[in-house]
Amino acid sequence: MTIFPTLNEQMDILRTGVAEIFPEDEIVKKIERSITTKKPLIIKLGCDPSRPDLHIGHAVVLRKMRSFQDLGHQAILIIGDFTGMIGDPTGKSKTRPALSLEETRANGLSYFEQASYILSESNLTIKYNSEWLSTMSFADIIKLAAQYTVAQMLERDDFSKRFHANEPLSIHEFLYPLAQAMDSVAIKSDIELGGTDQKFNLIVGREIQKAYGVEPQGIIIMPILEGTDGIEKMSKSLGNYIAITDTPREMFGKVMSIPDTLITRYYQYAAMESESKTKELSIGLAEGSIHPRQAKVDTAIGVVAVYHGKEAGQAAFEEFERIFVKKDLPDIVDERSISELGSNPLIVDVLAHTGMVTSKGEARRLIQGGGVSIDGEKVSDISQTVDISNPRIIKVGKRKFLKIMM
């Protein structure tokens, strides 16, 4: 039998760090009923399988789901293998390319494996929405579509902008929020979580639940974490992300590269510090009693600690100091024999062959920009060769090192 914390204890935890929670009175009633009946709430999170790699931006909402789990509630991850075939256009000027069912399933499995870094498996259920959506008949779809008007759909900002700009807006795109809403109907979700960019879809879920005689879900909206560039939201396609599976060294270095304006947000939402500590940091930065670099170091250590432990966070800091302050090498440098290239290969060929760059064109651009060095000496000539009769240390950018040899 589950023994739940008190209403006030639960609400204090659930209000922390949220962008919006509504209708709060309904959520309070749901929690009160849960405590009385000793029955856990069903907490829903829809997962987009279009990209299988999770980053610490995704972790913001996953951490809130973990909070619900720790309070004794049931978490349900909905893998959108069926809706992934529609392609969610959320926040885009055009629809996202649709995927095959096999692709969405494969990506969904990867999503689950990485989400397990954060979520507890003891009260976690995984559902694929093809389970109920693929069985709907055309008559079922007409019934569903009748529950929402075109005018209501155009209340969604990205739909409205595209419509008024005379840009393509396909009918099937209107089906995405409706299909996602049917997920809430199917599992009878009590509360759905999502980022601010998903607010419209989550509200549609409430309305469709009502239309199908299901008690409407409460909604908790979490902030979207900006990427390391400080401009766009974190995204692998934009290259401004920190992956959940990044090594401590990579995580630490990427956090240290963020603009100062993002320090407090990363401190709270990526390093998972409390609101009170975040406020202290913000005040200290504003007053000048805390130096931005120290605040960034503390944040980077905290982010690494979340995924790899406190010792790894401190070790990543010490290694960063050696490499970038004292200009030393990391403790461990990958080694590779490239004898197949001969004893004096071109540096461009070395970089492309070893995978330190994605193409020879990228290698040339990095060299011309001063981003490549051999044994500590910058390479300025794209036609330079590398004598590998003895081991050499290649450095690309700020964080990539490789020892090459015959």
C-alpha cells in the first residue's frame, strides 16, 4: 500500500521550477483524492521519437516526472511511434518529416534507455500510441476531428503564422494534436507534463478527454532550456546541446562555453539546484560578489554531478583546469594506429580518417581557423603532412584529443 506525503508537501515539490501549472485547483483535488484512496495518479509524458538522443533540455521535464515518481505516483511514457509518422510541426515553419513505424520504434527504444538515466523503473510504464491509434477506423477519426474546430486549431501560434503567411498547412497536421490528445484519453491521464512549446497540444488533450467522458487532466508546463549558444532552444540539429550521455569532460566543457546570461538558468534547471540557491547566485552575480567564471565552474560541476556523480564533477573541473588553464593534456587520451595512411599522411587526411572531423572540407576550415594543433603547435597549412614515425598528439577544437602512431 502506497503512503503518500501530505498535500502541502507534494504541492511544494510540484510547484518548484515550473513555468505554469493549471488548473491548480483541479490538481489539488486530484492529489487529495489520491491520498484518501491511496491510489497513485497517472502522470503522462509524451515522447517524440523523431530524434533518439536526449539532452539536458529534455531532462528538465523528465526530472519533474521523477519527482512525481518519488511521491509515489505512476509515470507513463507515451512513445509516439504512430504520431511520429505524422510529423509534429510544433514551433516549426514547416512540418517535420514523417518517419516509418520501424524508425519511430527504434528511436523510442533509445529514448527509453536514456530516460532511464533519470526515471525510476519501479513505477514506470512504457506505452506505444500505435496500440490504440492504429486501430481507429475512418469513422473514429471523423468523430475525433468533429470535436475541434479549424478556428480553435488556428489559435496555435505556428499554425496561425503559416496560415496568414500563405504557407503550406496540411490537414494532416491538425490531426497531430488530436492524436496526441487521444493518448490522454486512452490512458486516462490525471496530469500531463510538457515544455512550453507543447502547451497547445496539452490543452487539446484536456478538451478531447472531456468530449470522450474522461476526467480532464491537469497540466504542468516546464521551462525550455536554451542551448549553449544562448539563443535557440537546445537541439541536436543546431549543435547547441549537451547530451545526457556525454562524458564528464564533454559536459563540463560545454557548460563552460555558455554565455554568462545563461548561468542561473543552467544552475537551476541543468544542475538541479534549489530556487533559494539559484536566487543567491543571481544576487551575487548582480552585486559582483560572485565572479561569472566561478559561477560557471560551480554550475558545470553540478551538471556533471547530476549524471556522473560528485567525484566526476570535481575530476572534470580539475582536468579542465589542466587543459585550458595550465595547457596540459587530459589524463586519458585515445590512441589509434593509422599506419594504413603511410608514414607522412596529410593532416587533412588524418583528421577525416580518424573521425575527428566529419569531412575533409571541415578539416580545411578548422585548420584555416587555427583550430588544429600537433603536439601543441598550431597547424596553419592545409597541405601539411604529419610524421607518425613517432606518436603525435592531435588536438581539434578545445576538447578533442587523439594520439596517432604507426
